[in-house]
Amino acid sequence: MEQLCLLKKKQFSASSKQSKGQLYGQLSLLFNEAEAYTAPPGPQKTTQVAGHTRKQSGSVKEIVLDNIPVEVVEHRLSKEERVCPQCGELMQEIGTEVRETLKLIPAKAILSYDVYYTYACENCEKIISQRPS
């Protein structure tokens, strides 16, 4: 009988989490009493803060000076790599993607453009881009 009562108590009684929650709820009443005994708030002091404007971060072209040398690196596929894997036809160039990078070398800066060409097969109309992930 004692085991049956113990099992029923475990199964149907309040869980320990609930009882802890009730205990914390009662303790919070004690901490609120301390606020009631404090002095009433007087006139509040305010401080004026001057507003400011934030600079917008621009592109590399806006930051870099005009006299920095520019290098263009073209990434083209060879004729063998331009063969369509689906039908074997030679893919035609249909566009480019340009990635702009600022290379800082001590006492030297170079603006570099990586141009990636996009190819498509006119036969099966599948677009293949060579841009790295």
C-alpha cells in the first residue's frame, strides 16, 4: 500500500519545477517590499546630448584614391572546359561577374577586379558559371 501511495504521489503530485516556481513567486513579494520603503522619486535630472551624424560606409571606389593602379584578372575557361556536359556542344559566353578587391601591400595598394565569365549551351540552354563559392 505504501508503494502504491508513493507511486501515485510521484505521478499526480506537483512537480519540483512547479513548486520552485511558486517559491520564487513568493520570494519576489519580499523584494518588492524594499522598493515600497524607499523615498519617493524627486525631480529627475536631465542631461542634453548633442546629436551627431554618422558617416555612411561607401564602396571601395569612394574610399580609394584615383591614382592607385588597377589590375584586371580575367578567369576564362579553356575550349575543352567549355564543352557542355549534357550534349557535348561548345558553350558560348553570355555574361560576366566582377568581384572588386582592394589589395594592400606595404607601401603599395592595388585595386583588383576579378572578372568571371558565364557560359551557356545554346543547344540545351543550360547556364554554367565558373565563379568559386
